[in-house]
Amino acid sequence: MAELTHFDAKGDAHMVDVSDKDDTHRVATARGSVRMADATLDLISEGRASKGDVLSVARLAGIMGAKKTADLIPLCHPLPVTKVAVDLSLDPDLPGVRIEATVKTTGKTGVEMEALTAVSTAALTVYDMVKAVDKAMVISDIRVVLKDGGKSGRFVAP
């Protein structure tokens, strides 16, 4: 197991010094889902949500969330994000919405947290937009499925 880098020799949390690292191309993809009642999924798919187009608003929220990650996660470095793609798809077998976010940058540290934040923010937005009809929705399975670039190389979730 790798050494935890967000703690100093005394065990205090600190921001990792990345100033001596080389800039490399970085990419990360995260996924998650929002499970809901069939009727809620129908409401979204038919465009009947009273707050508007659920998937479009959640996509924008995910993009905005990725860009604000360093403001939300205390030890994250602010990064020059070069691309954020958030895809939401309706899945009647879940039933619910599946979310995937891919974030890219060229820099000294990875974008896994940005991808996770994009998925989380999109999922929370889906919940917010239809919670009036389904408070029992479950946000779950948020995880990194791909990370590439930097010293640690490539990770693909099993």
C-alpha cells in the first residue's frame, strides 16, 4: 500500500508540495448512480420535472463542481482543468440515472478528486430536482474507474 501523502512527520494534515513534480497530461474518470422509483425515472425521461430539464442541469452542475473542487476539499490543489465531460444516462434496470465524468488537465497532480466531485455534484443535483416526488432516492457507487498520468501511471478499476 502506498504511503499517505497528506500527513507530515508529526501526523498533521498538510497540502502536498508538488512544486518539484513535472507537468504531465492527467485524466480521470469517475462513475456513480442515483437509484429512484420507476415513476421518478419516468418523470425525468418524459421531461415533466417541475424544476426543468434534470439531466441538463445536473450535467452543468457536475462541470461546475469539478471546477470548484479545490474550494470544497481542503487539501486539493487548484488545477487548470482543461476538460470536463459529464454524461448522464437513464437506466430503467437500475432504475435511475447513471453518471460518468471525465476530467483532464496538464499539471503536477491528478484530477481524480475533480472527477469524483463532478459525479457527486451531478448526483446531488438530480436528487434536488426531483426530491419533491421521491425523497427515498439513493446516491451510490461513486468511484474512480480510470486514472492516468503522473508518477503512479495508469489505474483502471477492476
